[in-house]
Amino acid sequence: MTKTFNWKIVIRTYGALLLIEALFMAIPTVAAYLYGDHDGAAFAVSTLITLLFGAVGMRWGRNAQRRVSEREGYLIVALVWIVFSLFGMLPFYLSGALDTITDSWFETMAGFSTMGATVIENVEVMSHAILLWRAIMQWLGGMGIIVLSVAVLPLFGLGGMQLYAAEVTGVSYEKLSPRITNTARLLWGTYVFLTLIETLLLNFFGMDMFDSVCHSMATVATGGFSTKNTSLMLCSPAIQYTVAVFMLLSGINFSQIIFFLRGKPDKLYHDEETRWYVGAVLICTVVLTLGLFVYYAFIQPAEWLPALLERNMLRGYAAHAEWAFRNSFFTTCAAITSTGFASADYMLWPKLIWVFVFLMMFTGGASGSTAGGIKWVRIAIFAKNAFAEMYRRIHPNAVLPIRFNGRPLSQTVTNNVMAFLFFYVVIIILATMIFIACGISPGEAFATAVSGMGNVGESLGQYGPAGNYANFPIVAKWVMTVVMLIGRLEIFTVLLLFSPVLWRK
């Protein structure tokens, strides 16, 4: 480490970030007293501890040079989820909601990384404060703590393009304003707007306001933490459709949504990644709908179907088709956007459908969205490069540039995608091997590793929609939190910290 590394700006930035976390932690603290929860004191102490460390960090770095280089930027971004989780786990542990540090750490990291995997076996006995804090953690982690910070840090005399560039996911990002702080504020303004609209709609369709707020935060963040043990399985079709639509919207690049709201729909319509993403959702929904309809109508009729057919055959099949479409659309959006909500337990469906849902977990949403996964821009570039390589085998002298959105991509971008996919697969394989060594079955180990890298949450088997990670081995839980972090930061931000090149003077 060279002496030119600006440690004071790093400490000062973390101090400011902890002040922000303390502010949001105060919200469930107030809720605990309003609802008469028993853990108000635990939240109050956690808030004060976070506030104290934030103030100390600001004080210690008060004379720091206002310079954030790539090195400081990557370090801040890579470790902010760890710092936030260290303090974010305090309410779980101090209140006794979770008995061990391991479980408290796992739940908190799953929140901030928006993975949504939980170690809580019965969330419905949790206090309002705990449930609200789980939703807030996902909401903060969804758009990105750093993007929020870039919008707020100037108030503390901080900020920097390096933080935004290091945190925003995908192959590229797009500024909506000449000033990066204005871009961050526009993104967060849209984020808040979508959250408010969904909250009002869920409440209108019969969900109480508290649950509406928690589910809206988790939806827009593509997180998946629910206030119910059965997720959204017992909710009305109107609520399930609403959540599915907002999961779909949250998987779109937020810059494109802002252009659409500004009266520039052409940018959204003509964006190639959006077309790949929406097209995949439509195709997967249709395939899944046909599979469910045919299987439960003709191959193995559902128990409730004969009663519908006796009343009216046409209406009976129509009701069955609606059920198949609704659950297919919801499950597709939940898997592709890495949200992890469930309208039905797909582990009760035919095994071939399990595989289909599992494959969707690899994909993710669009770059610049809150979704996890590989992202469709990378999938598109990989596919185009693969077909171009086949054509080059036939015509070795042909010049075939890879184009995206009508513009040729540099070889650097293509190499970046290939390197990302390589490391993505390697990390999944390593995690799978560790999980198997911990005693998890190979199929569940592989599915869980994929779920962790994609920040999906739900997996297969006992870790599927109706399960949880309470019985996950202790070592596997700690490894999974590392996988969550790497998946959330899209690999390179973490790997660069171990690169000697980054730390050279």
C-alpha cells in the first residue's frame, strides 16, 4: 500500500454513510414504539451506536483531502456492504430476534445485497420493527447505497464520480445529467416514485398499509423479503399481478424509465437490452403457461379443476388458463429479476419446470436496474460474439464487428463480458464444491450457489419458495454471504481489491 492512499477520505466517507444508515435505522426504532414492540430499546441502542461511529468517522477524517481516486472508490464500494451489515445486524442480535452472530450477519447481508434469503423460520412472529428494517435494508441495497450516497454525500462535503462508476452495475452506465449528483438524485427519485405507486396500489387491492410498504420496498429493490411465511402465495390475483408488473419494471434500466417519464419513449422502445429482457420474460411466460396448463389440465388434472369444469367447461378452462398464466408470469418475473417472491411453490410443479425456473435465475434484468444475475446486455453480447465466431470459421477473412444498439463494440467490451462470465462460472463452481463439502446435496448446492451469485434468494429443494436457510450449515452460511457480496458487486469490484496493479503508485 502506498503512502499516497487517502485513508482519511475513506474513513470520512464511511462516517457519512453510517450517519445515513443511522437515520434509516431510526425509522423502525420509531415504529417499534408506535406498535408497542418489545425491541424498541434494542433498535434505539443500535441507532445510537451507528450514529456514534458515524460521528467519529466524520470527526477523524475532517481534514481529509477531497480526492477520491479509483483505488479509494473501489475500496469504499466493495466494503460498504460489509460496514453497513456490521451495524445493520445489531438490531437482530441485540433484540434476540436471531440468536447467533452468524444468523444475524446472514440475514443482514441477504438484505443489503437484495438476495432475500432468510434464516427466519417464522417471519410472522417477528416484530413490526424487525420486518420494517428487513424491508429498508433491501430498499437501500437495491438502487445501491453508493448511488444514494452520491446524491447525499455533497451535503457532507464529499462525493465523486469514482463512487458512482464503481457501484453502477452492467457493462456501461448512462448519465442523465452533466452533474453526477443530479443523475443519482434522478435515479433515487424514480426509485421512490415507483415504491410509492406500488404501495398505494397494493393497499388499494386489500393489503394493509404496513405490509404494502414492506412488499413495495422489497419489490422495487428486487429483494424478496416478505412479511409472510408463504410470501405472496395467499394474496389475491390483483396483488400478485401488481407485484409481478413492478418486478418487471424494476428489472429495466432505470435510466430508460426516466427517459420514458420525460416523454422520450423511443429510447426505451429502441434500447436493445430492454428488448432482449422483455422478450425473454414474454417467451418464458408463454412456455411456462403452456406447460402448466397442459400438465394440470390433461396429463395430471389438478384436484380443483373437475369442480370448475362441472359448472361450466369453458369457464373452467378459462379459470385454469388464468391461473397458469398468472403464476407463470409472476414466477418468471421473480426468477429473471432475482426478486425471489413466490405466488406458488414451484417445487410442487413438474420437475422439468424446476429446471426451467432454475435456468431463468442465471439471466437477471437489465444493466442499471436493481436486478441481479448476469444481465441481458452481457448475454446479448455473448450470443452475438458466439454466432460471429461461427461465421468466422466459414469466412476467416470476414470483418464482423459486434454491434449493440446499432453501434460497434470495442474488443475491450467483448473481453470484459467474456472475463465476467468466466469468473461468474468459476465462483459458482467453487461455492458448489464448498456447499457439498458442508453436507448439502449436489443439486441443492449448485442451485443455491447460482441463487447466491444472482442474488435471487429462493433455490431448489428445501431452499425453494416454501423453505428457508435456517438449517444451512454454519460454514456454508458464511461462504454464502461472500457469494452474495460478490454477486451484488458484479465480481470485478471485489477482485480488483486483490489486484496489485490497483495499489501501485
